Amino acid sequence: MDDRDVAAAPPSVQPSDDPTQTNVDARSASREHVTAAMSGPAPGFGSGPSVEEPQKPQEPQEPREPPPSAQLPTAARARAQASNSATRSSTTAPVPGRAPAPVPGHEQPALRVPHFVAPSSYLRFKASHGSAMAAAAPEPISNPSPPSSPSPLDKDQRQGLKAIRDFLKVRTSYDVLPLSFRLIVMDTNLLIKKTLNILIQNSIVSAPVWDSQRGRFAGILTATDYINVIQYYCQFPDEMSKLDQFRLSSLRDIERAIGATPIETVSVHPSRPLYEACRRMLKTRARRIPLVDVDDETGKETVISVITQYRILKFIAVNNEHNTVMLKKTVRDIGLGTYSNLATLHMDDTVLDAVHLMVDRNISCVPIVDSKNRVLNAFEAVDVIPCLRGGAYEELDDSIGEALCKRPEDSPGIYTCGEGDRLDSLFDTIRKSRVHRLIVIDDDNKLRGVISLSDILKYVLVHGEEDSPQQ
């Protein structure tokens, strides 16, 4: 989902380029320096390595409007924006670099926020603007070639996928890491309430968990864990007074009480092939995986960093552009994404409605639509975190529209594509922008489906292979 997983580098550290923005071969000389900086005692909170992702470099992007939270800091400004947008053309065609004219959602009197929160950008530009996310017209249906004589398009697709897999097998997980970073590691003795403030203050949405008593890695703290706490509160309201005293070590008890899946404890050694880390992520359905090193003499573990699906796909997009351009089959042709039984909500539904729906469907994102099924935005699991600031569980009755206005100012909003867009254009978008998923829409901005990063990674790794993901 989701991957604002890394805090910016501290003032004492000079911001470095994103490692995926330069060829990985040029980074070998910097490893000894990074390894030395990350060495030290086993991490507890405030000790040892402390990182999540590097400071975001300036990446070439198409010009766009500021994200919703930057446009809508107050109800007054939001209403002013809504009034201004009403005076513009009401065309539904996407405008390059700008969000489309807002579409009213369900009417609700005396809302403190607008009835909609416009996405920061729709990336379905016209081909004349040079964007890879061109709204390509559906390709004419032709008679399929017999298996013995695949079309040139099929050959290019297979060749591109094979080249990317070969690349992942000769690169290590270490190669994905930035040149300088800091890692936020949460000790299991920390109060859950305090961990919320730490995540918000550092603009991150997940962190490795460290068991200081056992001296080993204990899992990843994500938005899902806070959703489990919410479910516990709903099922056992009499326990509400004890929530402020719950520690990270209590998460296991909470999971057992509500019948939830335990937190992910999968990890990989940083020197192992990146392909192995990707396959392990697919097998466990993890969206991020910690890199854990083990001292050969003492047997002690050290959390080096965390890599996410987004970072891996961006690493592929930047260093394999000559291979990704060969992936010219459309989203429709390769069946990428989910298109049936889609869960949706409206702007005036509550945050708690969204939480329950995500738990029931085992999903991390719910598209937000209007009465005509036109996409307005998407509510993600990480959007729950700002709603719980200071343990404000009572604010879960706020509307989704209000919750989306609490997003950080650097929130990228949502990205969309059409079923006629090609896989190479999706990789180009990932290379240029911070993308966590794509909402598939038609020419009228109506919801068609959802493409997750897991869908893309799975297709790249296993399409055409007979074996299933293995460790």
C-alpha cells in the first residue's frame, strides 16, 4: 500500500539520490561506508540502526496540482476551492497535469469538509504530451496465433519478462537500499499509543519491531496492526480503558482475541538475491520485507533496512527501462488486476465503515465513488493512522471525506489507468512517481478495477512459469 515507509534523512545527513535513479553498478564503492554506519548493537528504539526510506529526491514528473491535503487544509478553503471548480468547464476528459473537475458525491448538509476530495492527478495523458500513461485505444481484436507460432508481441513480452527475472537473480536486496538512510525500529515494550505518534511525526506508515529481551527481529508494525486494535475495541468495548496501556508485545494477544492473522515475521538476508526476496514476499503476501543480517560469531540479528514492493518495482523500472519497454501488452490482455466483486464506499460513509469493509474483504484499499460509480478517491489502510492521533478512537465516526483531509501534504493521492493501457506505461509511471496502486477507470471515470503492486510483481515474477512462489 502501501510505502511512505521511510522517514527523511536527518539534518546532519546530506540528502542523497534515490538509489534507483542511478545505475546500481555505480553504488558498489559506497557499501563499506553504509555497512560501517549501520553496524553497532542490536537495535531497540532509539539505539542501533534507525531507518525506513531515504529522503525523497526530486524526480522528473509531469506537472500536477498539489495533493488533496495541501489543497484542503481547512473547511473554508475547501469550500472556496469547490466554488472555484464549479466555475470551470465540467468536461469529464482528463486534463494533462491537472485533476479533473470535481464530481459531487452524496449530498450531506453542514459538512465540515467538501463533499469530495479530488485525486491529485489522473495520469491518462494524451500521447501528444509524451506521457507513458497515454489513454491508448483498445487494440483491434485479431484471431489468436496458434501456440506454435507466437506473435512478435508475445515474443517481446516473454523476452522482457525473462530479462527482468535474470536481472533480479544477479542483484541482491542490498542493491535496492539508498546510499544514506535512517531506520526507525520499534521496541516491543513501547506503548501502542506512543508508536502512533512516532509514525506520524516521522511521516512513515510502518516500522520493524525489535524484541529487546530476546535480542531479535519480531516483525513489522503496519497500519493493519492498528486496524486490529480498532477491531478489538469494537468487539470488547469494556476494554477501552486499557487500550492506552497496551504495548507492542500485546499485539499477539489482540490478534488471538479477534482471530486475526499474526503480524508478518518474514525476513531475508541483505546479500541474498533480490529475486529470492520477491518470491518470499509473494508467498507470504507481505508488501514489505525487512533485511536482517546475522553475526556469524555471536548469532545476533541486526535489522539493516526494509524494502517494499514499490521500491523493488521502481528499482526494476529505473535499471531495466530497455526491458520494460518490451512489455507492450495491455492491462486487458494480460488480465492484470481485480475487476469483479469490488468493494466501494462513498464520501459520507464513516472511517469505521471503511475499517470493517477492509477487514471483511481482507483488502488494504477501498475506492471512493459517487452515486454514478465515478471514482473520487480511494481510502487506504494507512489513512487510518492520522485518524487515531493521540488515541482518538472516537473520531472513527468521522466521514471518509474528513479523514482524507488529514493526509500529509506530500501524499501522492491516487493514480488511474485504463484497461487499454500497456504494462510498459505502468512501469514508466512507477519510475516517475510514488505509486502504491492504480485504479482502473473507463473514459467516464467510472470504476472498472484495481491493480495492486502485488499484481504487477506477481505477473513479472511468475507469469508463464509452472512453479509457484517459493522461498
